[in-house]
Amino acid sequence: MSLLLGIDIGGSGSRVAIRAGAGPRRELAGERIGVTAAGSSVPQTAIALLRRARDLWPEEFAGVDGVALGATGLATLVARPEALLQAMGTELAVGRAPSDRRPPTAVAIDAVTAHLGALGGGSGAIVALGTGAVALGTDGHEIWRRVDGWGHLLGDRGSGAWIGNRGLRAAIRAHDGVDASGSALLAAARARFGDPLGWPAQLYTRDDRAGVLAGFAPDVFALASDGDAAATTIVAAAGAEAARSGLAALAPGLEPRLALTGGVVSAGGLLVSTFAETVAVLRPDVETVAPLGDPLDGALRLAGRAAVGGVASRAPYVWADGGTLR
């Protein structure tokens, strides 16, 4: 029975889990990452989670057979993902004799672990909506197509940060007297962030700005569920944007199926229904399917593949310390 350790790092938080065989996973939460001129704090967060797991589950940690990480911005904001892989290996060797076997390790962009979690390793495409947004179409072998994942300034269409940003923009328009339709959003934003004059200082100076923006998304969802027109428009647009990204990732040769996954999806309702409706209109041949599991499940699945030598490096998606992808 394999003992696996998986890590999931997103813009709003991080998690590490350990699981024996097909049993339930045990997990603990870590910090939210930041992005500065020096890059992303994903490497530091990953090492901190490994150390916490070793402290909390010392016996299990010592017997882990495979380890995998799925992280946001790994291909675009981390200078050398292979250096993170090496650093994780060094950390996993702590306390082991030089002759002891260190567990095989893999690191991947978050879209890969989201895909493995949602489709269980099968062919097709996924859209992962969390703080950010990314879509990936792959068969796990020859076909790989990533869409979005460009961060909250350039993309992340339909994500929590995207929704929160548009909610705040509508709120500011209402504050400026340009468009009163955002009045309810303005009231909600005042309750969360205070006077609008203080918003630039709260947002522009933050390393974790995307996470702060995403923190306003629940207010937008709540207003949409109450029927507020401005919030409803934003949430529906997020579902439509996610559908377009997912279909763009569904490259020729892949199974025509598409799953929507990630933390934002739990808000459900209008976003999910608009996603499905948009897919049906644009590509009626594509089946929208419910995800089998979440990105942390995908990280554990990737760890299981690493444990049996089933993962090979395939930049800019996956980096591993040996084996072949199968």
C-alpha cells in the first residue's frame, strides 16, 4: 500500500495532504503566496509545508513512497522549477541515512494536478477557477495545450480575482457617480475594505494582491444570488469566459469532454450554469462533466505515478526526478 504526499499551492492558500492507499487523506493548510519583483514565494511555501508535514506526521513522512506538488505560477513566476524539485528532494532527505532511498518527486503547474484530479488521468480538458484561472487540455502523453494562467493583470478570466476586480470596478463607478448599478457592490466593498480612498493603498502595495481581490468574490456571488443586476452580470460573464478558455484548450485529438474545477466553482449557481450553457452553444459535441476530485487529489495521483516511476519531465508542465509518464 503506497503512502503518498501531495501539495496544492494556489493564490489564496496552500495545502499538504498525506494518504495511504485508497484511504482518506489527512491534510493541513499553509500560507497564501505572494509575488514580488523577485518572483513567486511558491518555493518557500512548498518547503514550509514539507517541514510542517514532517513535524506533524513524522512516522508517515519517513515512509512516504512518492511526493508531488501542483502550484500556481510555477512555469511563469518561478525562475527555475527544477531547482524547486531539487530543494524538495533535499528536504525529503533530512533525517534519512545516505543509503536510504528518497521518495521520487514531481512538481507541476496547477493545471496538471487540477486535470489529474478532475479527469482521473483521462483525456480531455479542464478549467480550474481559484484565485486565478487556467485551462489545460491533454491526453497525458503527446497532446498538451494550456490556456490562460497569465495572472490577474493579463488574464485569469473568470477567476476569483477576476470577479473581485470587476466587482470593485463597478463599485468605484458607483462611488464616482458614473453608474449607479454598482451601488450594492459599493456598499459591500465599503464593509470589507472601508472608505474607497483607502482601497489603492490596500491593493497596489500588496504582494498578494490577487488573493485580496479574490477575497471580494464571495460578496459578488452573494449579491448575484440575491438578484443584484451588476453582480449577476459579472458572475455570468465569469462562467462564459471560463467556457471559452476550456474550449480553446480542447485541442484536436482529445476526448470531447470538459470539466470545471477549483475553489470558485463551489459558489456554483449562475457561474456553473452559464459555463455549461456557453459550452453547449459553442460546441454542442462537447460533454461537460463533473470533476472526480479536486487539485489536491490530483497532486496525490501525481505522487502515486512518481512512486512507480511513472512521471517524466515535460517542461513547461511537469518536472520530475526520473521515470516515464504513463
